[in-house]
Amino acid sequence: MILVTGATGNIGSALLEELHLAGAAPVRGLTRDAAHASFPEGIEAVEGDLTRADSLKAALAGARSLFLLSGMGAEAEILAAARRAGVEHVVLVSSITVETHPHLPAAGENLAVEWLLKDSGMAWTILRPTQFASNTLWWAREIRERGVVRAPYPDIGLPAIHPADIAAVARVALTEPGHQGRTYVLTGPERVTVRDQLAASGAVLGRAVPFVEIGRQEAHRQMASLMGDEAADAVLDLMGGDVNDALLAVHDTVFRVTGAVARSFRQWASDNGAAFR
Ligand SMILES: NC(=O)c1ccc[n+]([C@@H]2O[C@H](COP(=O)([O-])OP(=O)(O)OC[C@H]3O[C@@H](n4cnc5c(N)ncnc54)[C@H](OP(=O)(O)O)[C@@H]3O)[C@@H](O)[C@H]2O)c1
């Protein structure tokens, strides 16, 4: 039994699809609200809350593999409960910032979860993805409601990754031998700037998306009201305020693990055009 956490999210929903198509069975998807989950045929929806490890008993019962998102809850307790339930292998989604920006608080927290997993007695595979192409969904509401996107750092190109490629790597790590004890840095196939992303989104919409460049201060004001000061600063650093060679580098890990070239941002925009209409 494979238990997939975050099963209704960007990576998790693609991972359920991957596992379904690969005929991997049985698979269970975790959600806080099974009534709203729509999973591929044959995949069981199970309720549980990652902030309360005691709520995961039914989800973990019989599970031998676990796909876990870092930073969602009480990881020390979750890993202990998984071990007790008989889980043998955990595929963890951490973040590239563990190595590119270790000074940021969220990176430190992800690194701590990686070490908890390595010390857990279970086999592990760690995925360290870069910025997700799906972060662009933040703009979807601006495009729908105001028809214009306002963002800072429009000319910094980062190798954003399609979450389906993280799922593809996770599926291979969960179902094929040779991936235990490995840490994979995952990026998209090329760097894309904000302007490139808007052009790709506009091509899907069939019209140009108007864009206004804003400064860090204004962006910080908007973001801090949603996520707090510290997180807004960290996100702005990663978007362009404090990028470094390690964050800019393109890796071919997706191809090496899955045999398929990583999907482009254009592909992601085409797969998700409906969100912008
Ligand atoms: N965005 C980036 O650029 C980036 C970069 C590197 C790493 N990451 C990492 O990627 C992960 C996010 O992946 P994603 O984009 O696929 O996620 P997502 O689309 O944001 O979805 C989050 C999922 O987690 C579930 N969830 C949230 N709180 C929960 C809780 N308390 N208990 C149980 N389930 C809960 C939600 O399911 P329900 O609502 O159905 O319960 C949802 O399916 C995080 O670990 C993040 O640190 C993100």
C-alpha cells in the first residue's frame, strides 16, 4: 500500500494519476475532506490531518510506502507513526533552498525534516524541487479580476518545474528499485522569467496579459498581508532579490530518473489555462 499525502494538491493529484496509469496498487490518497476529493478509479480517499499525527492511524494502516510533503505538519510525530505502522520507505518533498538558501527559516525547517527522516530507521528518498510553475496560479485571480499582473523582478529567469515532473520522479522512486538513500535536486528544463511566463500564459489565453513591474517594497506590502513579513522577504529573495548560481542552475534529474525530458513552462500553462480564464 502506498499512502500519498497532499493528494488533492499540485504534486499529489499528478502522482495519483501517475500511479493509476502505472497500475501501481493499492494506493491511498490523504485529504482533510474526502467528500471533496475526486481521485482516479481504484484509489481510496482517506481522511487525516498532518498537524495531528494521531489522526493518521487509518491512513497509515497497512501502508509500506509513504509520499510526504515537508512543512505541512508534525513531521517528527508523523514519521514515528509511519514507522510504527510498518512503513518501509518514505519519499519526502523538501526544497532546493536547503542547499541554495540554508539561512532562510523555511530551509532550516526542511533540512531538519530531512534529518528526522534519515534518522527514522525507514528507507528514504529526498526530492529537492525548485520553484513550482504552479506558483503562477497566484496571478490567476489578478488576471481574471483585474486583467493585469503586478510583480517584481520580471527579468530574473529561474528553472521553474512542472509539479507533474516532481510527481513523475516520485512515482519512479516509490515503485522502482535503486532510488533509496538518494537525494534529487529537481528543476525544469530551462530558465523562465516572469515576462516569459506571462507570454506563455497569454499564448494560452489568446491575448497579451498586461503587466506592471512593481518594486520590492510594494510587493512585500502585498505579500506580507497574506503570509507575514518573514515569509514575504524569503519569497522575494527567491524570486529575484537574492538569487545565486545554485538556484539558477538547470538540472537534468527529471530526465535521468524518469527517461522523459522535464516539461516546459509553456506545457504547464497549456495544461492549466482554464485557471486563468
Ligand atoms: N511552491 C514551490 O515553489 C515549492 C518549492 C519547493 C518545495 N515546495 C514544497 O512543496 C509542497 C507543496 O506541494 P503542492 O504544491 O503539491 O501542495 P499544494 O498544491 O499546496 O497542496 C497542499 C496539499 O496538502 C494538503 N494539506 C494541507 N494542509 C494539510 C493538513 N494539515 N493535513 C493534511 N493535508 C493537508 C491539501 O489537501 P486537502 O486540502 O485536501 O486536505 C493539499 O492537497 C510543500 O511541502 C512545499 O514546501 C514548494
